[in-house]
Amino acid sequence: LASIVQMVLQAQRSRAPMQRMADQVARYFVVTVISIALLTFVVWGLVGPEPSWVYGLINAVAVLIIACPCALGLATPMSIMVATGKAATQGVLFRDAAAIENFRKVDTLIVDKTGTLTEGKPTFERAVAAPGFTEEDVLRLAASLDQGSEHPLADAIVRAAKAQKLDPEKADSFESASGIGVSGSVGGKKLALGNTALMTQLGVAVDGLSAQAESLRVEGASVMFLAVDGKAAGLLAVSDPIKATTVEALAALKASGLRVIMATGDGLTTAKAVAARLGIDEVHGEVKPADKLALVDRLQREGRIVAMAGDGINDAPALAKADVGVAMGTGTDVAMNSAQVTLVKGDLRGIAQARVISDETIANMKQNLGFAFVYNALGVSLAAGVLFPFTGWLLSPMIAALAM
């Protein structure tokens, strides 16, 4: 809660890019108004009716009083302060004002799968053993290795092993290759658990399990291969249900004109199966953190304004690189620290809400600046007495003070 409060306060104190323009105008505002006041005094003194210099003094004072630089200075900070507060009540936390201003410009959204489109609470489906191993062996060894991992898929495997009374052993060593799997040693055996990319990297042949793996992926399950001492021992299938709000959220985002791309570390077949259910046309499977980063960079070089939505450690580089990084509040701390926007409830509908808030905030800034410019332009002109030759009107400094 303290972190959320701090994030909102930090956003409210930050400056939007549009505010820099207002600050530049305000910087020259005082000099301009004083110059107009001096010009008013001199012109009235030289060509005005008697007592001309008295008229000149009164009108010059009226110009100084009616001018209102504070309206320009408050036009954008007031909008930002209200917007961040309103957004926070809807579960959308903006890290800074620039994120609010930039969100409306986003035309491409890259989404991770696990924990972003899906619940992030996978359940173990089944294990398939290679010759020489049993399904229990595969699940027990995988759980023994996965005890050192914080990944949701690992948690599902460990929970399933304990539910089946297969007590995991303590791993002697553990190493995580972010985005592709884990490796280590258990009971003197070298184990590796991960996707096809990890098996290829380690030179482990999984041809005998490929057909079963593909059929499970078509059903939308995530498949991990287990290697023991450099040989394929089996595979494990874990499924992660799609969030109830994801379909509605993606429909709203696509209707608003966003190009939606899925990029996930899962196998391409699994990714395509999930994407088909969600109506996502562009899919990238078995991508590493560096691949997600490269995808963001490529789209930016094509001239796209890119938002990246993710929840895991492997999403952090892409979240930081994107024009607007969107982290799920249900995900990891490093993801939230890398992103400019956090969706507290991990609900993608928050992106649609954030875009609406961004649009309305910028519109409000422009209204505020517009009113400030119109007021000052009309007020200073009236106070200087430009209507006097036509109507005989002059503005009393008291009325100028009331107007200001």
C-alpha cells in the first residue's frame, strides 16, 4: 500500500511533456506583460486625452493586475494530479505524467501470455515418460528441480507432486535460464527442465516425445521437457486458464484501433492455440527476454508507438524499452519497477481505461491552456484600452483585480 501511495504521489509531482511548453510560455509571460504595460503607459501619455499620463498610469496598472501567469502554470499540473488520482481509484497506477500523455499515442500492444492473458495460476495436467522412466519419476524429478523456481509453471508441478505424495528431493544445484527453463542436479543426476530451446541448447534429442508434445500444445497446454544426464526422460504438460476478462479487454483494445501481438516463452503451437481463442492474429512463440526486447525495438524502428504488457522477470527488459510499459500488479516486483503503468488487479481492461484517461487528460490540458491564453489575450487587451477609441470603455484596476 505504501508503494502504491508513493507511486501516485511521484506521478502527481512529475511533469508532462506538454507542461514544458506551458513553462516556456510562462517564462516569457512576465517580460511580455511588463513590456505591454510600459507601451500602454507611453502610448496613452503621448496620444491619449487629458490627463493623458494619468490615464496611462491607470491603464498600465490594470494591465499588470489582470495578467494571470498562474493560469498557464496550473493548466497541466492540475490535470495530471486529478488524472493520477482518478486512475488509481480504477486500479491503474501511472508512474509519471509522461506515461499519461504518451498512452493515447500507442498504436501497438505486445502482450505476454502467462499471467497477463491467463490467470498465472497453472494447473498440472499430466506427465509422459520416455522408455526407462515412469510418469511418477518424471513428476518427482521435475518437482525436485523446480523447488528453486518462482515461475508459476514450476509452482504447479511442485504442488502436483506433493498432492500425489511424491516427496521432492533437495536440489544440489540450481540455475535458471530466464524464459527457457531451469537446470541443476538432484541426487547426483544432472537435470534440465524447459522448452525446446533449452533442449536444443543442451543438445538433448526429444524426437521421441515430439508427437505427444504437439498434441498437448494444440489443446493449449504448456509443455516442458525433462532431461536426465543429457537424455530425454519425459515431458510435463501444464495448462493455465485464460482470465475471464481477457476476451472483453482484447475486443475493446482492437476496437480502439490497437494492433495486438502476443509474445511468449511458450511453444508456438501452444501460443497459437491460445491466440486463436482470443482472436489474436500475430503470435511469437518460444521467445527469450532478448527476443521480446528485439521485437519492441524493431516495431519502434518501423515508426510504431509500442506498449508492452507483462508480469514476469523475463518481461522486464521489454517493459523498460517500450514507449509505455504496462505491468500486472499480480506479477513480479521487477516487472512493476520496469514499467511506467501498473494494473493493480492485473486486468487488461485497465489498458482500455488508461487510454481513455490519457485522452481525456490531454483534452483537459488543452482546454485549460486554451482558456488561459484566451483570458490573458482578451484581459490584457481590454486593460490596455484598445476598445476606448471605438466604445469609450476603460477597465478599472479594481475590475482587473476581480477578473484576475
